[in-house]
Amino acid sequence: MPTTWIKNIDWLVAWDRANPETPNERRWGGRHSYVRDADLVFTDDEITFAGKGYAGHADRVIDGRGRFVIPGLVNIHTHPCSEPMMKGLSEERKSRQLQMSSLYEYIFLLGRPAHASPADAVDQAHAEEFGQGDFPAYSASTQVAISELLTSGVTTFVDYSAPRPNWLDEVASTGIRTCVAPSFRSGSWYTPNGHEVLYRWDVKAGRRNFDRALETIERARRHPSGRLMGMLAPAQVDTCTADLFVDASAVAREKGIPIQTHAAQSVVEYREMFRRHGKTPIEWLESLGVLGREFIVGHGIFLDEHPWIMNPDHRDLDRLADSGTTVAHCPNQFARGGMVMHHFGKYVKRGVNMGIGTDTFPHNMIDEMRWALTVAKIASGDISSTSISDVFHAATVGGAWALMRDDIGRLEKGCKADFVSIDLAHPHMVPARDPLKSLVVTALERPIREVWVGGEEVMRDGKALKIDLARNLDGLSEGQRRGMLGITERDWARRSPEEAFPMALGTIGSNQPPAR
């Protein structure tokens, strides 16, 4: 097996096991630290040395001068098959009568089959579960999203989607490390009028798709690429029965795999769960016994102490922290609707394991880290409430811990050779007095030059090497065009595409006004 030595790296982020102090550092067994003039060595797909003063053998030597090397980022919440198709449509569309969420009125207008009526509304994932998806468009969308992930330094991501033909081979072909999360649920929501959310239930279909998800996860485990893993994904806290949650959680614990659901993601959901059970969404999950080490709450924003909720009893944060549950934080999507977590630093200080995801486009993980940092400071009114270190640890070891992996998200002997090489001479990185600050706050993905997964270079000079981006961008555009053809018949208000998704500016010679 060949050994590669990247020598004389100006700045390396290596794993430091000395004296862990915070609850999360004790959980992870250490923290990230800088090493100057460092070496990174890997044999095959495994790191054999990360630090200063390597003096061993190497079959290949790469000059690391002028580079900043960080562990590959771990993204624990994405919907790549659908979200890129909403680009240019959903950025400013939230439902004012549904507490500014886009979940129930806008986000699935492209996703339902053309023959569906508003009363039969099902979202994109549910349509796929029943074999009604636009599979070529979903494939192109996924490839474009993965290209964005790789070029922003992501080496492992969670693909939270419903199964489609060739799904596993398609994600594996890109070279990225993937946790497939086949979505399943007992029912789906819809709005008949823009201010009310109703549910249609098919419990048997939920069970069938749970069984199919288990089959998909097992195929992922056996995939010849060696870069796939699986996660159970009951879709939302308000669309799955208690029995489905309990059974899925039991299987996750038995198999030692993670499980994730969307919960505490909207005021509508919070109120619906309280109407049904007299419990907050987090409280209800706790009552089922499903919160725990392997459980991930997608979003986790609307806890009982959130100012939009105003519940006098504040116990949800303790429920998450005390159970060891992870929160997958995706700030960009919510900030567009004026919604913020209150607040990231408070979750961290209470001992909640935090991870980062790109719930929507752009699938730019470093940009999402910047959103997390900035929004937390605004929500708390305290510049010191959340640090760059907090969000960086969440985007690496926090995500790895959530996926029950101790061999990714850090650069240490025995870990996978998943890493990112950044050009310190890039104008946005100069001066490089503190390269992580420059990367997250100023440069974003622009100075990233190479991304390696399992010792294989999969991104170079801003291009994902195994993705035909031009072809997939064409497929994405065509998929959006086809999806827009039936918006009027799918929309409860029978709006035209231009009315449902107005342009940012008016067009000379057109009767269509700009968005207001």
C-alpha cells in the first residue's frame, strides 16, 4: 500500500487529546488545535501521522508549503435531490399565515406528480416513495449538490431523501463519503387554504417504506465503494406514528446506526404536537424513549423556550442535553424566513452535541458555518456567545459523533484520510494570521484547492473530479422547467408560476410586477 507524505504544511488542524475540558470535548475525546510547519501522512485510506516532525518512509511526497489543511467537513442534514431545483424560486417565499414556514405551501410545488390535486398533496419525498418521482431530475440535482458540497470542503454528508433507482451507485460514483437516509413516514401534510395544515395518513405505506429503508441501508453497508453507510430517517415528528418511531429507534440501537427526524422545525408543528399530545415535539419524543446517543433532531429550533413559542416551562434543552441527542443545525434556510435558533452557543454550553447541515441551496458548508456563527450572535445579543471554534467543531467532530464515527472529522493517526487543502496565498486568506477565522468569515470556499476522501483526491482547483457538472446543470434546469409546468394545478390558490414565485425585479414589457 503506497504511503503519501504532505510535508511542510504551513498550518495543520490536528486532533489534540490533551486535557479535554467541556462536556463536548470529553464526549469527543479532545479538540482541534493548530500545528505549524506540520506533516500529514497516510497509507491507502488511513492517516498514519498528523503533526510535526515526520521522519518515516513515503512513496510520494507533496509540498504543503503555503497551505492550510483541515479535516474534511461532516454535513449531517441535506436534501440534495430536491432543494437545488428550488433555486430562483423559493428564496423569498414563506407562508405569512403559517408562521413564516415554507414547508406547507411552497416548498413542494415542484415535487408532486402532475396529476395530483391540492387535496392529495404529497411532498417530493413521499412522491418518490410511491414511485412517482422525476428520477432524472433528482439525479442531476443530487450531482450538482454534491459538487457544491465537495468544493466547500465536505467529505461526508447525509443524503436525507427517499430511495430512487441507482441511488447508491450515483452518490458513490462522486467519491464523497455518504450516509444514505431513506425517508419514510405514516402520513403527509397539505394546506387547502394557505392558513390551515391538514394530514393524510397511510400507516401501511409507512411500514412498507420502513422495511424498504432497512433494505437500502443494508445495501449501502455492503456497497463495494466502502464509502457508504446508512441512517434511519422517519421523516417528521408530526408525520410518523408513535409505533413507527419506537420500532425504528429499537432497530437503530440494535444495529448501532444513527436515526434522524425533523422536529421543532416550525411553529405549526409545535402547536400540532401540543394539540395532539399536550407535549412539545421534543417532550413527546422523550416520552417514547427514542431520544439518545444515536438520535439526531433535524433543526431543533422551536424548543419550549423559543420566543416565538413563549411556553413558561423550559425543559426541552435539558431533554436534548441529558439524553445525548444531537441537533442538526441548518441556519440559512430558517434565517431567510426570519427564524433563528435561540441560540447555538446556549445549546453548546448546556452540553448538546451540535452538528451542521445544508438543508437547502447553496450546499456551501462553510457559508452555513458563517450563518450559524452570525445568527447566534444576533439571537443572543452577545458577541461571545458562540465562537468560530464552536461551529468548526460542530461541522467536523460534532457531525462525526452524530454519525457514530470516530474515524472522520479529525486528523489523527488511525482516522480516514479525509482532508481539505486551502491556499493561504488566496487574496481572501491574506494576511493568514488566523487561517480558520479568515476561512469562515471572509474566504468561504474560494481558496479551497484540493479535497481528499479516503486518500483519494476528489476535488481540485474548484472542480469535483468525478462529476460532469455541465451535463448535470442542464439536467437540473430541465427538471425545474418540467416541474413548473404544473404549479397552477398543484397550488391550493391556483396561482401561476409567476404569481407563486415572483421575480426579484419587474421585466420591461411584461405585466408581471416584481416581488413585494
